[in-house]
Amino acid sequence: MNDSIDKLLALKTWAVVGLSNNSERAAFGVAKLLIEKGHQVIPVHPKAETVHGQKGYEKLSDVPFPIDVVDIFVNSDLAGEVVDSAIAINAKGVWLQLDVIDQSAVERAENAGLIAVMNRCPAIEYRKRP
């Protein structure tokens, strides 16, 4: 798991699915930290809002350039659909946030050659590092 985490954290372009301008949501703070750590963050949300100065898109397939990591901040019952979209756009990895659990989706991602992390948070993982 730590090897997968390190590989994903090394990738630069992250689509954060579920990211909106609601500062009360975890995605808002995690996206801010990812930007501070040098990542390009692409908000993906049905409202397609600009968040932290980054242009938003309604869905992954609308993003007009390659995405390295799809960071998933949706309910577990919606995560599989997002993982399938990540596979379809040839992302390099998927990151299912804390309490986002879909083992079969993770297996589909891994079988398609993506790096997958589930039930972890990149902000917490960054804080563990020196």
C-alpha cells in the first residue's frame, strides 16, 4: 500500500471528483493541500465550479488534457462509476478517499493497469512524511 501511495503522490495532475466551493467539505481542504504540494488540481463536480482558482468540469470525460490521478470524494455507491470513468480516460491511478469503499472497483482499476489506493487520504499521507 505505501508503495502505491508514494507512486500516486509523485504524480502531478489530480482530478478531484466531488470538489466544490463548499469549504466545509473535506475535498476543499485536501485540494488546497494538494495545490500547496505542487499538484495541478482539476475540480470535477456536476456544478463545474472554479475552485481554488482552478477551472472545474462537470465530468472526467470533459477534461481536455491527461489526468494522472482521479481522487474520489463521492459516496461509495457512486465510486465504481467514477473508477470506470478514470479507466476510460486512461488515468494512471485512482484514490478512493477515507470511507469510500468499493473493492470491486479497485480490482477493475488494478486489472486495467491503474495504481489504486482505497480508504486513505492524501493529506494525511503527506503529513506522515518528513
